[in-house]
Amino acid sequence: MDNTSVGRIFILTGINETFNYRVTLFMLSLLYYCVTLFFNISIIMIIIMDENLYEPMYILLVSLCINAIYGTTGFYPKYLLDLLSSTQEISYEGCLLQAFVMYSFACVDMSILALMAYDRYLAICRPLHYHSFMTKRRLSLLVCFAWLTPFCTFSINILLTSRLKLCGSKIHKLFCVNWIIVKLACPEADTFSNTVFAYISILIYVLHGFFIIWTYLHLVKTCARSKDDRIKFMQTCVPHLTSLTTFVFAVIIDLMYMRFGSTDLPQSLQNFIGIAFLLIPPVVNPLIYGLKLTKIRNRIQYLVGHRRK
């Protein structure tokens, strides 16, 4: 497939083996997408409408929920359309855009989780300096950094991919992935810069992971000394650790399988591995924060009780 030709398309083959159950999958996927939107929009609106929640931790949670909506919207509408179509095709430009959304969604999530860890570190380990460090201006800059860094990084990745001459058109997944598009390049195509920049991007977010580990080493060390700090840790850090664990586990499994996994696994299992980071964190995050964070839980209980009256 020459990437200078007109009418370029990719074929997503991941749905093939489950096509006999497309109506059931469509209904379940649509329901799950609606539930995901409802949970995340609910948390966003609860925080926006309550000025008592205008604190860094809750602002970062809003950013996490917005990113969940962004990422799932990059996947579900196209997937639902594919379930109703006889052919699962996507244009070359649409495929690059979807690949950009998927990668940037995952990396924005990691950046925000790193900021949440930093926020908890300041709140528990440096409480006297918390408000001087976490000012509105600094918080705004950090949130912008968390969004713009992945966007800029993967814009370069996608630009490098777009210059390649491709000799294949089949993507064995439910959605487009930049690394798989690169592997479709013709043998004579130079993919060295794509590979180098991909590993640089991975290194950036591995460093995010080491930063999170560093903050939690200090958090655990500090909380071991004080009962009040242990209570604060359980109330605010456990939801973050749950979000972090589910997200990192899902992403690592997908990355490892995409590079080293066997194609002998059933297609349905391959599909689940590939979309786990889109299925689990966007629903788990608003649930765990809504149930665990006292201020949000109290606000939900108030709204539910007020509506009943």
C-alpha cells in the first residue's frame, strides 16, 4: 500500500472471530460506554458545582475523568460502527488520528497519576509547605504540562509514521496502533527514527513510574510514624494506588503482548488484552474515588437524598 495513493484504507481484523455475536457485543459495548460517560461526567459535575472541592486533588481528578472521556470516545464510536458494518475499514488519516488518541490518552493518564502522587507527597510529607508549593498557578502549569507533553511527543511520533511508505493494510486489533502501522512499512522504508523516538517516549513515562515509586517510598516512611498520617494515607492514597495499579497493569500487558505475544491465543482474549486499559481504568477511577473520598461521597449522598425528598 503506497502512502501517497488516494483512497488509502486500513482493515481492522480484530473483530472477525466475534462477528457472529455482533448484536450482543454492540448492546453490551454501548451500555458500557454510556456507563463510563455517566460515571466520569458525574464526578466532573459534582466537583465543578461544589466550591468546597476546588482543591488540587479534586482538580486533578477532574482532569483524569476528562481524559477517560477523551480516550474512550476515541475508541467506542468507531468500534460500535464496526460492529454494525460488514467491513471494518478505517481511512489512513483516521487510523493515524485514532493511534494518536490512544497513545496520548494512556500517557496523559500516567502524567496525571504522577501529579496525584506528587500532590499526596506534599500534603502528607510537607504539610506546612503544601499551599506554598501547590498554588493555583503552579497547579495550572502542571496540568498543562501533563496534557501537552504527550500531545507534543506523539504528534512527532505520528508525523514520523506518516512519512513511511506502507506495504500492508491489515491491523490485527480492534483499533489503530502506531507501532503496528510502523510494522506495515515496506522493507526498504527507514523506520530507525520511529523506533528511537518510540523508545524515548517509553523512557519518559518509565521515569514517571520511578517518580511515583519515589514519592510512595517517602509517603510510607512518613505515614509509619503517625496515626493521623496513616488515616490520611488510607483515605486519599489508596484510591490513587488502585487507579495506578489497574492502569499500569493493563498497559504493560498490552505493550508486552503487542511486542512479544503469541498469535495463537484466541482472538477474543487478544482483543481483551488490547482494550483492557480502555475498559477498566475509566470505570474503576470514578467509582473508587466516588466511594473512597469522603467529600465526594458525602456530596453524592446529599444529592441522592435531596432528590428523593
